[in-house]
Amino acid sequence: MDDLDDMDHRIVSVLRACGGDPRVAGAARALSWAGEHGALWLAAGLAGAAVDRARRDAWLRGTALTAGAHLASMGLKRIVRRPRPAHVEPLVRTAGRHSFPSSHATSAAAAAVAFGALGAHAAWPLAAAVCVSRLVVGVHYPSDVAAGAALGVLTARLGARWMTGGTP
């Protein structure tokens, strides 16, 4: 095991131990559940489109970018095939057995960039909480979450002009 793997394992162990507190475990489970398949972010984008009619198209495109980022992470996960942490007991069940990149982190970061550009500043702290929740529930390594977040940011930044009505 190299230093990065060792650090990944140690950080997961420390954060998963935080899940021993029932309040922390409950919050982490709720965030993980809400972020499953990008549902939280897709619902937020559709709500933004319904409420902010003047920028409806931008909200819908931001939602599409978020969904696209999530799909990209799922595809990458099938290529990389990194197993989930086996040295900690997970607090939640997962839809799949592969860990890299975190699709929760990907959709959260994409939504934070896209919806943040539309003034939804609460998206950033909520996205960070979703990312940390994946470590607390013990189903990802920090490098999975970091890679997922980077993929989400990159996807949303690449689509930023298209989202606001410019040409891609």
C-alpha cells in the first residue's frame, strides 16, 4: 500500500468513526439517501426552473449538466472498477460495488457550480455536506470524493456558456 492509499484508508476510518454518534450517522444517511442518483440536485434544478421563470432555460440546462456529470461518473466507475472500502462497516447500502469516482460528489459539485451561478449559494455548503457524508457512511475513499467533485466542477464549467444561453 502506498502513502496515498494509506492516507485514504486512515481518513475513511476516522470519518466513519464519527458515524458512531447517532446524530451524525442520521444526518450522513439522510444526505447520502437524498443524493442517490443525483435526485436531490435534479429536484432542486426543477424547483428552480419552476420558481425562477425568467431563467427557466438556464435552470433546466444546469439540471441537464448535473445529470450529465452524474452519468459520466457512472461510466467512469465502470471503467476504473475500484472496490469500495472494505476495512470499515458501511452505514448505508449502495447501488453498486464500485467506488471511484463518487457519483454523489460528482452531481453535488456540478449542481453547486451550475446552480451557484444562478444565485443558489446554499448549493455549495449542501454539496460539501453530501461529499463528506459519503466518507462518514464509509462507502468512499477521500480520493473517490475528490475525483468525483473535480469531474462535476469540470462538467459544469465546460457547459457554463451553454447553460446561460450562449453557444457551447
